[in-house]
Amino acid sequence: MSIRLRRISSASDRRVSAPWNSTPHFVFWGSLSPITQVQRQIVRSLFDSIALRYDLLNHLLSGGVDTYWRRRAIRRLPHAAGGRILDVATGTADCAIAAVRLGPREVVGVDIAERMLDVARKKLAARGLTQIVSLRKGEAESLPFPDGSFDAAIVAFGVRNFENLEAGLSEMRRVLRPGGTLVVLEFSRPRAFPFREVYLFYFLHVLPLLGRLISGNREAYAYLPASVMAFPEGEEFLAILARAGFASATAERMTFGIASIYTAEK
């Protein structure tokens, strides 16, 4: 099964994407369409299909900067000695593994892609972390945990894949204890000329080609730039966090604006 994704590259196209923060939407060639059950399964299968090479591709295509971004994001989490940390859209558990250094009692990773979780389990076993990091298959919009279960939560490069952005953020807020911290690490779009133009050419044209050559999956690395270009960033995303019930939300742009860290409190 193949999927056709719309590449959004202009300000006018970006404005068309405003409904992202309400009902579930998916970016296809030519229109922004409501997500169907079939399309949800396609997105899940995209990540399953690149699971074995996901870490390699992330490091190669970002020049290794993704590791630095994750370290910065983890440092935004509170010192969690004896506490519990939730990692939503954990993928191959890079953030969950990094969060162990904060000294929590437990880190729980959740993801929709079973093959990604399989890779994560092998990484945890190799590092001797299976007693402190546990993994669950699940969706952000229906987290299988009681209210107030976690002291902190993080989602790295996964929030733009939520079926319903506000519902997913609200659900993360539900499972945080009062005063708990949310950290969101996500791609953003550079603003300064000429770096913006050079980066967007690489991101929209070169990266999908390299990703396809290395992973063998054209759709997965067409989806990446399309989803990033459609996703709300900066003040727009801070407003969405506020609507989801979070307070004291802040944003920090990194590496000329390629990625941003958002923090907020319940």
C-alpha cells in the first residue's frame, strides 16, 4: 500500500493547514484531509517499515545533531529521583534511555509502532535497563494510565504524528501529577535568510531522496518534511498547549530554528 503526501513549501500552503489543532488531519497531495482508520494504519506501517534503520537514519540525516537536541530536552525535565517519567512516541527509546540519568524510579515508553518497540526492547536489554524502563504499545490520545501517574512527560519528534493534537496533549496532561512538567521536542522551520532557503531545499528535496536510498521507503521520508511543514510552531503551538490546559509554556529554538523545545506545567 502506498501513500501520497503533499509537500507544503509556501506560506499560503502553511495557512491551509490551520485545522491541524482541532480534528485529526493528514497531509496528502492537494488537500488536508481528515484522518481515516486506514490512513492511521498507513502512518503506523511507515514507522514499522523503517524501524531497523531508524536510529542510523536519524543520526546520518541530522549530522548527529539529533543527539544534542535530545540531551537538551532531557535537561529540561525536573530532577526525578524516585519519580516516574513518561516518554510518548518513544520510538526506539532514545529519550527513555537518556531519561534514566535523571534517577527516576521508572521510565515508561509508549508508541504505536510494534517494530519500533521491538528495536527499543533490544536496546534496553543490551544496556541492562529493562528493570527501570518499560515499554507499552498505545496511542497518545488514549494513554493506558490513571490520572496523575507521572511526575514528568516528554515527547520527542512525535507530537506532529498525533492523530488529534489537542486530544493527545490533553491526555498527557491528564496523566501528569499537579505541577508535573511536559517537554516537547519537535522540528521547526528556520526563519533567517539565507539559511532558511538552503535548509528547506535540503529538507524538502535532498533528505527524502537520501532517506529513500538508505531505508528503501520513499513514503516515510516524504511524510517527514510534509508533516513538519504543516505543523504549528512557536507561538501557535504555545497557544495549543494553553488550550490543552497547560500553564507557563515556553519555547526555545535551536540550531538556527531547525528544532524547538517547548516546556509547560500542569
